[in-house]
Amino acid sequence: MITSSRLDPPVLVQPHARPSRPPALVPCWYIACASDTLRRGGVIRFDLGGEPIVLFRGRDTGVVRALPAHCLHQGVDLAHGDVVGDCLRCPLHHWEYGDRCERIPGVEGMPVRGRKPRFTTAERFGMVFLHPGSDPAGPPPGFSVADSELYVVPGRPVEIDCPWYVPVANAFDMTHLETVHRRKLASAPVITNPDPLSFNVRYSTRVIGDGWSDRTMRFLSGDEIRVNVTCAGGTMVVVESLVGRRRGFLMVSLRPTRTGVSIVPFFGVPRTATGSHLLSARVSAMLFSAFLRRDVKPLRGIRFPANYVDGRDSTIDACYRFLCQLPEHQQEEIA
Ligand code: FES
Ligand SMILES: [Fe+2]
């Protein structure tokens, strides 16, 4: 006898239904701070997705390491610790940490020696980057030119009460270019996915605003601004622009925090033999900052509806779908 179930068409089971929102924390690089704000022997504290973390720079090698902020012993906040050699020493019973616990006074043979580091750190462009987990897919993102060709200035971090992915999606919101930034699209956006963890859009605009930054941009651009924006890994937005003959570079990290998102930008311009990059970097940083400031007010407190789809802006829709399919960070098993 043939049972009816054997005649039923096969049911296609989606191993992972598409979530209606992006993950709370994606395994991606985040900018922690400018390198020169963390000197040898220095310790800073911040949070990643609500988890308190300490970063410290070793006195001997100058290497930066990151740890969960609370001592494994009795939970002291390690931001109060001292950097001894290349380790961070808890002030209470002097357990010492590298990127894991390395020494307990009076204990031979460390019981926690086998643990994997919880975070990976790297320095690039004069910024300290942090990645959750011990095995990033690659280094922190860069630009289409060699790092050594760029002169970089850090921007001022901004905290906003909204989910991390909203400012990312905003970078691909073509409609608000006109209403918020006073730029009109001059060419249709071209969307590509260079790899499964990257989303790229190229477009050009002209300036229609009349503020000081608009007039400056109109003057510099000859009325065409070409923009190439990439979301790298989810929480890094990498922008390259061509304003007249001037190339500008911007990278923004969107780090989820307990209360919202911390937005950390830095700006770059090509180095020149004459040293003119020193001035053009300031001008570029000022213009990019003026551009980004316009987003802050509308994004404060914003909450995208579940299953958000714009329907009239295929670029932000594609970006949001990209963000929703990103992997969630899984804390690694302790080895
Ligand atoms: S609480 Fe840190 S060593 Fe005891
Ligand atoms: Fe914007």
C-alpha cells in the first residue's frame, strides 16, 4: 500500500527562515577608539551589544588586547586594573590577563590557560578595531587605495538611541538624500554584492541645498558628486566619493551598545607631496561631518517596523534584506 504521504509533493523546509530584523550582534569589525587615545599602560572601557569590555595597551610590546570587563574571580571591573608588562592586573587579588587569564598568584599550571580569546583586536588607519571571537574572516576593511596613500583624521563619535542597523540602512536610503541631505540623484543607483558579507551601491548626486556646506560642495564638485558606498560585514560603512577631481574617503563603524548605537567615523584624503592633504583632510572632515550631522535628529529614537520594506526605494530594501541575512555572532565554545 502506498501511503498518501509518499505521494505528497516534497515540502521545502527553509533551514533558516528569513528573520524580520537584522541580528542583534554580527561577527564584524568595530572601531573601538583612535589609537592615540590608548597609550601604553592605558585602559578603556566600553560596551559591545550591552557586554562591558575593557581594552588595554601593553607596556612592553604596545599590543592592544580586549577582555570581558569583569574579573573571572570575583568580578572586579578590570577598568580599575593596572597594566603590568603586557598584562592587565586585577586590583583585588592580582590575577593577570593577556587576552585570557595568564597568571594567578601562587597557582602553578593555569586552570584557564586553554580558553580561546573572546575578542580579536587590530590597528589600521590609526584606529583600534575589535572583532568578537578569535577567528575573523579577514582584516578590518580598507579602501580601494593603499593605506599608505591616505592621510586620515578621526571624527567625533556620536551616540544615538536606535538599533545599530538603522544608520547602516540610512546610508542606502536614496529618498532621504533629497529631504535630509538636499542632494538630488543624478544617476540611478547601481547595486552589487561583491561577496556574501558586502553590499555596495554606486550613484551620483547634485547639490540642491543652500546651507554653507551645500554651497561649498556645489563650488567644489562642479555639480556632480560620485559616491561609492559599501557595507562591509554589516556594521562598517565604507564611502569613497569624487567631488570634482577631489577624492574623499570615509569609514563609519556602527557599534551596538546597551542604549543604542555608537557611531565612530574617520575621514581620509590622498597624501600629496606638497602637504596640501593636511588642509584638504580638514575640509573633507568638515563637509562629511556636516553631511552626517543631518541624520542625527531624525534617527534619534527611530524603530523600524517588523518586516520593514519601503516598497518605493529598492536600494534601502535591498540593503535591509542584506542586513537581515547576516549571521548572528555565536560565542565560541571554551576549548
Ligand atoms: S576579583 Fe580579580 S583577582 Fe580576585
Ligand atoms: Fe543620511
